[in-house]
Amino acid sequence: MRRWHWAAVGLAALASVLAVLALLVDLPGAGPSAAGRSARAAIASQLAALGDESTSFWVQNTGSNLARFVLDYYRADGTRVVQEAVPDVPAGASLAFHQDSQESLPHGFSGSAVVTSDQSVRTVILKQIDKGDGVLSVGGDDGVVRGFSRIYLPLIYSRYGPDGGWNTRLILQNVSSGATACVRMTYRDELGQVALMEPAANSQPLAQCPGGGLPVAAGSVLERDHAEMESLPADFQGSLVVELVINNQASSVDTQILAATVDIYHSQRASLATYRGLGWSSAEGTGDLSTSVYLPLVQKNAGAGGGWNTRFFLSPLDPALPAALTLVYCCDSRLPGPGGSLERKLTVNGWWIVDAAQEAGLPDGFEGSMRIVSDQAVAVVGTWGWSLGAVDGFAAYAGVPQAEASTAVWVPLIFRDFGYKGPTGGARGWNSWLRIQVTDGGTANIKVTYYGSNLPHGSASFGQTVIGAKFLYPQDDALLPAGFEGAAVIVSDKPIAVVAGVSSDAYLGDTDAMFAGYGPDVLSNPPGSLHTVSLTQGWTHACYVGVQQPVDIALADVMRDAQAVYRFRADQGWDRWFAGHPDLSTLTTVNPNDALLMLMGASAIWVQELPEVPLTSVTLAEGWNSVCYAGQTNAVEQATAGINGFFSAVYSLGSNQAWDRYVPGRPDVSTITVIDQNSALLILQSTPGSVTWTFQP
């Protein structure tokens, strides 16, 4: 039973505890350069042949210490092809992986990738299709952070539009490590009615799936090109829900986990967009769906020429029940509501489109944001494109659920004048933009920190005020050098939702791609799951979150490399443990949420099980305190708000053996911007007596 708990609960926590991401990618063979580096090439695709396809993705270290990235590539049948590892990625920084430069991948490879790390990580993936003659199609989205038992895909096309050119492609992966997934796929049309089920309700169950469903082997991929599905009617637009049913191993559906991405493409044009499936865990009652969803970019006949528009596609958690929605557009002085807002109420059944161009209450040229509030959780995906013809620019992004709106947001990919400059060398190349929405529609003060290897000391920061919503353009930021490729972290004094975009002026076609910024993972360390601590050779200040037990048992996983362990006491002294020297050791037992200073002879990964009841507070005494921070990952100002005025400094030991610090009111000397959950800290309390630090749940 112990082994089952490790497998089932551990898998549910992999997205953050072991930092596993399912990256659904079509991988290339050899081909020409896309951005001044190898970035696209020929592919023997199992889906529609849209051109020479390839992918690149960027992995950002969102932890507080140096990270080790391990990347595994898998074929569509789930067999691993190759593994590569990269050590010592700085906190906040991102690293690019270009599949056509991975020499160990066979020509024409198509499959998936999984990234693991000893720190929390986030990713962005770009899919690029070379259509020849300088025409490029680009789509992008966030990498999949965790798997779910149900996936919502709010936008599906099959031969849609006047010319029948709009279609979608589905890539569905079974993220489970050992169990075959049995999936049922339900398509609904624009009226919310069931248009198709796979497999059909009256079909004979397969041996692997006695409860019905299509079998998808562990780690393998199921693909669908909806242009080729004659079982869907022509001119189809609607949605798809993929859900798990019982398999022949009688595994709980919540131990079989899925992830998905969808390509939206036009068969006669270069237009391409990609979005990830929005997941839901029936057992946990949580996921990417939310009763409050933020959409930072809304446009109606905007931009030069008045052709840019957004459309939003909604799927309710239970399509059989009506959903009562309130849409709040913001912030434009021409709108009649408070703060330049417009409110609209409606009830939808099964599926709905919110088309800004058709919203009579919005003026032409509107450029703002929107919040959708619903009486049941909804999945929302938006598309952004040029509606007047002759321009193929097209992109998509998933709405930001309330749980992802945060005071700290990570953006894994930022460009400034990067890469290929066009056939004459006169183009700027790849550039980024950021769109920031203040969730309450008010004013927020933000700090943007860029991370990149060609920045002085690896980072550069600036402050900004955002009223309602605002664009930021790194391409015009003098802090960044030409040729910049990196990442960003945005810290705010109010919760914000962020989307980012990239594009290049060096190509014809559609080079626009969008993705949402990441807030902290609210399910990062669910009780009873596994927590991993990266112990660096040398000194590590680490949290122990397991049960009370003797030191030798607690350190069993790393006993070979552990040389000494110290625990700081309230009387400002140290308890200590030395390997092989019980005569010198005074530390015999470790307790839940002990902060330990550990000396390691070699690097190691220490696996612990999180307690069923997480720590909610810690008591600080006057002087130095060595404590574990058990609150949610947050900006340092918000994380320490409850003890503001009671402490003088916070220190965190990095894997480079240097101490980072935060001194209230002294940004000139502070190097800590975010405090991660379950991180060990040294805090200097500067007031007499004791104070309780209560953590945000």
C-alpha cells in the first residue's frame, strides 16, 4: 500500500514537486534557419502536412536556487528516444531547447518531451512551419504543467468558414508513467449539442477499456486532424471534452492523467495558433477552469487600419447545465460604467462565443481587458487576428483563471531584436510584448526583472505603474541589448494577469504567437504528496517537512553524501549531527518544518513526504531565527506582510554558496524578490518578545 501511495499521489504532484512538464511537440529533421539559429525543418508528420515543421521551447527556473534541467524525448508510442541534462541554470533565467539541433533525434521525429528539475519550472513552446518563399507560420503557448483526468478544448474547427479553410489538430498525451488511459471524446457544436462521440456510445468496448473509451498507452500520444474527420459535419465550429474512463487494470481515473494541445490553422493561408488543453481533476475539484477568468487583451477593430479583433470561446464545466455569465469590459473612458467599464449578463448552454467585433456596446478602436464571472467554472480560450483580409497574423491564448492571477508572474520567453534579420538584413527580427491586467481594474505598481546571459550580472529591472491594463514593449526598452533572448519575472503590489506575445518582421506570413504568464502553482505541494529538495555540494539551507523521526532515518536517501547537519535554536545556539560521530552529535531527531543547515560531500536529491496538515504559522523570537516558510510562493513583500515592522532582514542561501537578502525599504541592497513555498530562511527579528508569522493558505 505504501508503494501505491507513492505512485498515485506522487504522480498527481509531479508538475511541481518534481517539476515535470508534458511538452507536446512535433520535432524536425534538418532545414533552414528561422531566427538566426536552427529553428525549423522538415518533418514526416502524422498530422496534416502544413509545411516543414519544427518546435523550440524555453524552460524557466522559477525556483530560488540554481536548477538542473533533465529533458526526455519520447516517441508517439511512449518509448524514450534520448535524454539530455543541463546543470546550474540561475534562478529566474530560462534556457532554449531547439529540437532540430538535437543530433540524437532521428530525422522526421514526431513525439513529446518531458522536463524534470530540482526547482519549479515553467515553459513556453513555439511551433514553426516553413511554407517556403520566406513565408512562416508560428504558434505558441505555455507548456503543460500537469496532467488531468478531463481536458476541455473550447475551440475546434472542421472545414469551417466560407472557404472551409479553418481546421484544428489535436495532440493528446497520456502523461501516466505506467497505466493505459481510456479516453472518451465528446464534440459539441455551436448550439452546445453533442455532434460526435469517440468511441460511439453503442460501440463494442475494447479489451483494454472495458468501460468504453479509446486506449492510449502510458507516455504515448493520440492525434486527430479535424480536417480529415468526415464524421464531423463540414463548417463545424464547437468544442471537445476528453475524459477518462476505467481501464482493464481497474485503475482509478485520477491515476491516469492527460495533457493536450490544439493547433488552429487555415489550409489556404499562413494563419496558425496553438493553445493548450484546459484541465480539470474530478477528484480534487480543481484545475484550469474557474468561476472567474481574466482576459488581458480585448480588441475591437483596433490598430492601424482598424482590423485587429479578439474572439473568446467558452466551455462550461458541465455542458449539460446552463451557465450564468457576467462579462465586464475595462478600461475605456468611452464606456458608461465605473472606471470606464461595460457589464453584460447572459446565460449560455454548452458552448459560447464572445466576439468583441459584434459587441454593440464597445466603440471601434477599443483596446482593453475583460473579466468573465460565472456560476460554474468555465474554460476560456481567446483568438486574436486581423479581420480585414490580406494579413495572416493570428494567435491564441488561454484565459487566466483566478488562481493564476498573482502578485508574482513568470514569463519564460522575452526577445529584443533577436535572430534572423530577413533577406536584406534590414529587419529587427524577433521581438516580444507584454500585456498586463490589474485584476480589480485599478492601479498597480509593478517591477519587471529581465534575466539573460548578456545582461550585466544576469538581470536588469525597472518599475512601472499600470492603470487597468497596459502594454509593455521590451523591443523599445534600453535595458535590453539587441539580440536579447531571455525571461522575465513581474512582481506587483496587486494581483495581475499577464499575456505575452512574440513576432518577427523578418518573414512573410504569420509570425505572431501568444502565451499566458505563470502565477504561482496553487497546487504546488498538496498535503500527502512528495517534496524534493536539491542539496548542493557544500552548504544547503533546507526545510525538512516530513514526520518526526531519528536523523539517520530522515536522511536515509542522502546518508551517503551528508557530512553534517545543524539546527539553529531560539537561544542562538546550534544543535548538530556529524556523519559517523554520534559522540559529537547533539541532534538526534528532526521535526516537521525544521530548517536545517546541511553540509554535503556531493549533490543529492532529498525526497520527503509532505504532512497531511501543513504548517500554518511559525513563532519568531528576538534575534536570529532559522525557519521554514510554508506559505504559497509569493513576492517577498506580500509573503512577509504579516510581520512587516517586526524584522530587519531575510536571508536565503543559494546553491552558489552565497546569501541572497531582503531588507525592507532597501531595494538597492535586496536581492530576494520571491519566496518559494517550503524554503528555509534566516530572519533577523528586530523587536523585543515574540511574533507569530501566519502563512497565507
